[in-house]
Amino acid sequence: MSFANVFRQHNWDEVKAGIYAKTEQDVKSALTKKVRGLEDFKALISPAAMPWLNEIASLSHHLTQQRFGKTIQLYVPLYLSNECQNICTYCGFSYDNKIKRKTLTGAEILKEVAVIREMGYEHVLLVTGEAQQTVGLSYFSQVLDIIRPHFAHISMEVQPLDKEEYEQLIEKGLNTVLVYQETYHEDDYRKHHPKGKKSNFNYRLETPDRLGQAGIHKIGLGVLLGLEDWRTDSFFTALHLAYLEKNYWQTRYSISFPRLRPFSGGLAPKVDMSDTELVQLICAYRLCFETVELSISTRESESFRDNIIRLGITAMSAGSKTNPGGYAVDPQSLEQFEISDERSAIEIAAMLKQQQYEPVWKDWDAVLGG
């Protein structure tokens, strides 16, 4: 059995109707419970919950402090390649976007690593487009050999792979894989991914299963907020998370909240999500999944990021460049998307300390696992 079997038991329109039918009493009931389920999650992300946002946020703050303390994990993306064989309507790396393509060599990667280490990071997120021939298993293996001596924790956000391929990369030092479904609405998914391997909805849907079976340390989930109704997409993400936590309980999990951002020739959001609604969603995850790590990227504004850390977020990127070679090799190459918070890692760390939070520069260390 895989998550696809669970997913097929739910109808998008029925789930959406159920969320929007939630009442004030459903919200109040969810707030009084010690253990909350998926129906409570529906209530907490529903329009009916908005008048209760102060109470929801206060409880989210308390639970986050209780579980994670006053720490925020910092990470930085290292973009290795913008080559991609997929057409994605919302991405600057899309195959049909006529840009200069670049894949970093070993020597160029070491230049980028030197800058990132100087910033203080011991946790790096490797990112590429999806181009099997150029940036496939062989390339990933070589990259891990190069950077493993320099970082305590290595994450990847690349094309979905087979279980056996993940096992090989885990042996090379891979700790975490982020794989976003983008949207759980199948028809819209196909509309936004008309060409390339990414057009295979089911293969992407079952990627976290393959990761869990391979024994990965942590899996990151999420959707691209703005492609479809954010409440319904978020329910399916929560459904996915609940399934994974039950079936692969030795693995840790994180949720990210990327909102659709502009890029060269980019797509306007189908559904706008306000800052207040994003706060609501983040807090709903904390109330229903108390141990999950919640991450916010530099897509969001300075003021939003400064305030959201007290309400449930446990990890954030800082000083990010979203183009291959952006730190040292080729700062002017095309970015995947525009960032909003352009402060340096040192500035973010100072902001956290000012709020009496401790910036943590690495995730779980391999030595802790023996």
C-alpha cells in the first residue's frame, strides 16, 4: 500500500466543501482537544476559524516553545543547476523559458561552498532543475562526495528518484529530501506540468513512500500556495503527512509554505493567500502536528518573517541565492524565483538574537546516529 491508495479515497470537491462547511463550534471543539485529527485541521484552516486566530496563534506559540524551545534552525540553498526538461508554468527554470543554462562543476561547487561556510552554515540544501541526463544520480553522487566533508547535514530538493537511487545517495551522506507535490488537484497539476517526467502525477505522489522505504532521516512536504485553493491543498498535504508519520515513524518531517512568487514571464496566482491566512495555516499545522518542523523561506517579506517565528516556525533560510553560482561563480544568472527578504545570514541571526531566539546553523548531525 502507498499513499496513492489513501489519496484515492478522497474527493477534492467533497473535501473542499467539508472545509468551508466547518462552523464556529467545530473550531472551538478543536481548540479544547489535547489530540487533534484531520477533521480538526479542517476546522482550524476554515474561514470559520479566522475570528479565533488570536487564540489559535497563542496556543501555537505555546506548543512550539514547549517542543522546540527558543531556537530557529537556519539553512541555505545551494543551486547546482538550472537545466530542466520539464515545462512548469510557474518556474523560471521551465524548459520553454529561453534562458542561459548552467550546471556547476566540481571546482565551481567548492567556490560556492567556501562562501556558504564563511556565512556560518553547516546545513545546506542542494537544488537543481529536473534534467535526468545532466543532473541525475551520477551527478548527485559526485556532488555529495565533494561537499560531504564540509557540512554536518545535507538536504536535497531535486527530481524524484527511485528507492534504490535514494539508498545510494543516503550512503553518500544525504540526510533530507524535500519533495513538493505543488498541488494535489490532479487536473490542475497536469495543466501546470504539460511536459517532462514531472507530468507523472502518481510517480511524484509516491516519492515520499520511496524515501521512507529507503530509510531517509527527514522528508519535507509542501504545495505551491496559489496554484489552487490553499485550504484544500493543505488538507491533502496534512493527509499525506499523517499517513507518512504512521507508516514511516522513524523518519522526521517538515512542512514548507512557498507562496507563488514572480519570475521571468511568470504565472499569476490562481488563488491569493493573505499574510493572515498564511499565519492561520502555519498555526493549524502546529496544533495538529506538534512535532513537525515548519519552515519559511526568503520568498516572504522581512516583517512577516520577523513576526512568524514566534507563532510556530522552527526553520528559515537566510542570505539565499536562487540561481546556480549565485554566491560566488555567477551572481547575475537567472533566478528560479524572486526573493523578498534579502538580508544576510548575519543580519537574520542578529534579528533572532534580538528576539531572544538562538540561531542554529545546522540540523541533526550524522554523529548522533552513530
